[in-house]
Amino acid sequence: MPSLTASTPLFNDPKRLLLDLAQQRELSALLDLLVTRIAGSEAVALARLWLVRPGQGCETCPMREECPDRSQCLHLVASNGTSLVDPSSDFSRIDGRFRRFPIGVRKVGRIAMTGEAIEAPDMAELPDWVADPEWVRSEGIIGFAGQPLSHRGLVLGVLGVFSRVRIGDECLDWLRMIADHAAVAIAHTHAWEEVQRLRNRLEEENEYLQQEVAAEQGFGEMLGVSPALRNVSHQIDLVAPTDSSVLILGESGVGKELVARELHRRSDRADRPLIKVNCAAIPRELFESEFFGHVQGAFTGALRDRTGRFELAHGGTLFLDEVGEVPLDLQSKLLRVLQEGEIERIGEERTRKVDVRVIAATNRDLREESRERRFREDLYYRLSVFPIELPPLRERREDIAILAEHFLHKAGQRFGVSAPRLTKAVARQLERYDWPGNVRELQHVVERAVILSRGGPLRIDFEEPVQVAHREIALDESEVLTDAQVREFERTNLRRALNAAGGKVHGPLGAAQLLGVKPTTLSSRLKALGLKAK
């Protein structure tokens, strides 16, 4: 045993400890500093710190039978000291049998419940609340002081100090002061961490929104006067103020994302974020991370914590575009979040509550998919509480000229040219076409016409490849094309596409985009047919 006397100080430079506590902003560093400095005195055998936290690990807690309320308890978060019996013992461990204390149970629990200290500066006779008398005797423990960490009337935790000397009145005063300063410092670290969390979330939301703005080609607004569009608008007005899940149905290119944006804009969540997830663009192995997030080191490549889209959308709306592309084995996890409002990041056991309104969209028949067991039936019913079917453009021809005018104006701004005038003849020409690609196809055709007009009158040429790709060959029912005729037709079509694109295969307005195929696919076809790009 060290040479200890009644005059041996319990603390080494307590004033410096108070100053250093005030400088700490990270909770883990603060807790370690507190117990390490206190246990740094040879007069102290053990210094421990418990904080009030939500109840976790109740199934394995040694005191679960004594716990009156498993909603929260004291968690051992920091420990330090030196053993006389076995110097190799690790007193910094926080996973021993006193790792949890129910509020109100034993001396540590009573301190947390009452907010009053328990001080036994000279334990000549061991109090009845000593849990391990043999340990106290073998380690030469003489005094104990347990102080509540209270801040603004709320007990945050308990600081316990076991000493090998009698604790004098002045040391008890210092200990009370240290506990008060520690409580304030802990509260400040909580506030600092919350500020950092909100700041990081805001940065992530801003980054996400900037990406959306950069990538958004959009259809502008929900423009149109057709009865079909008015009916959609009426349905949006009905369901937008609620928190019901909405399933938007419709062909590709009809503007399902616009409906989702309108639902969010007209809802009570309009001042919170609308987060979009394109389910068709997420690699299968990254679905969970994209939806729920992950912690650093959860898997190879997880170099930092990442907030999932559900957390980003907390308080707002999550738009699941092409929801039918979610893999079947992951749909159960998505269903659980929708039902319970809880998520867990990959690599983290903590459960997080989320308040998210989900809007989904698909061009598939999910009812039929569920019958064929390619989509979970329970998830389908959960998503389709209020289905909205967006009609194709061919069923609302009254809107075509209005949309074309809008796209002309946007294209002129985008390309830095004066937009050509939309004549009645061109408008009628647009209205006669069936638009299998819907509003998206109309937008691309108008943009392309603006580029080709070069300051002249607007001309829509439906012989261009963007249209040929959607037209059917006019054949008599009994007529059959030979293989040579089919190849010649395809060769002619590819030549037109290359000419219209100026010989360019890849990129915006390249031949591959005009034909609606991948550049690699087009390159293979050109090679097979003996054609070359310019």
C-alpha cells in the first residue's frame, strides 16, 4: 500500500481540473478526463461515473430483477483506478456487474433518484449499503463520496469516488464543486453534439437538394386544363393534408414526381424536406445503407457515418420512385419502417424513431406483381392507402400545347437563344401524335426542335429518329417483312439517328439517347450492320 496519511490530498490540482472540464466539447473526452484526473491521486482507489440513459440490455443486466422501470437507468460510462490486490486489474472496464443501476436502487440509484449526495468520509464501520465488503477491505477503502451530477434541476448522472484516506470537509467541498462543473460540462457537450448533429444533417440535406437541383430536368409545374389533370389535382387536395401513404401510378414520363412534389407542397410538412429515392438506380447491396444509413466501419468502404434517406426525411416526406424495383427480400425491412416508424443504421444497435410521410410511384401493376409473388402484398396495401393514377399525355391532349409553350420558354433560357414561336399548325401536329414517352418525350422533342431551329421557325419533324422509335410499321395484316427488309429498315433508322445527332453516339442528344438505347448497345448494332459513326 502507498504511504498515505491524513494529509494526503484527495485531488491533484482541482482548480486545473475545473478549468480543463470547461474546455471539453466531446463527451467521451470529458468523461475520461474526469475519472482519470480524480483516480490519478494515490489516495483514490476508484473513480466511476454513471449517466442516465434509456434502458438497454435489460435481458443481460445483473440487476434486472430489482429494476422497477426499464425505460431508463444509470449506465457506467467511465471508470479508472488502481488495485492493491492485483495491480494488473483493469479498473477502466465498464462492463462489470455494476455497469447498470436502476434508478432508486442501491446507493448509486438512490443518489440519481433523490438528487442528494451520499457521503461516508470515514467508514470505520462499513455501512449496510456496501455491496462488496470484501473488496472494500482488501483494497483498503476508507471513504466514499457519491455526488449527483445535476443541471437545472435534472439529474444527469452520478459520480462515485472510493478513497484510501479519510475524506476531509475541504475535499468534500471540492468534490461537490467538481460534480456541479462536470454536470454543466456534460450538458454543454450534449448541446454541442446536438448542434453538430443538426449541422451535419443540414449539410447533408443541402448537399442532397443541390444534387437534386443540378440533376432535375423536371416538367416545371403541373400545367394543363384537361379534365383528367383537374381530377388529379382534386385528389391531391383531398389527400395532401393527411399523413396517408400515396401510391402514384402511371406510365414512364407522365410526371409522377411532379405529383409527389405537389402532395408535399400542399401538405403540413411543406416546410420540411422532400427527399427522393430512385429505387431503380440503387445497387442491390446498397439498399439498406441508402434507406437507413450506416456507421463508420460497418462494411468495407464505410469510411464515415452516413445518414440514410429516412432520417434525412424526418418530419418531411420521402418519395420512393420506381418502388417496384426494391428487391423482394428487402421489402420486409421497408414494411417494418412504415409500420413501426423505427430504423437501425447498419452496424449500430441503437433504434432511431423517424416521422416520415411516404409517397411511392411505379409504372408497374403492383397488384398483379403481388399476386405473382414478385412484390409483397402487405407492402403493396401499406403503400397504396390512397392511389392516384396519372393519365398518359394522349388522354389529355388539351395540355400538349400548354406544355410545349412551357418547354419552349425553358429551352430558350437553357440554350441562351430566343425561343421560336409555337404556331397553331405545329401545336396541332403535336396534338395528333400519341406520345408513348409522355411528357418527358414531349420535353425532349421540343428541346431538340429548338436546337435545330437555329433562330428560324419551329419545325417538328416526326420522321426524326426520336419519333421513329415509337412508330409502328404500317403493314397489311397478311404482310411479312423478310429478314433483309428488317435489316434495311433498321440500317436506315440508325443512319437517320446518326445524321440527326451529327455523328455523335454518346451523351446528350447523341444517337443512343435519341433511339432510347445504351451507347454500348448502339455501338454493337452499328458494327453488326456495317455502319460507322462520323
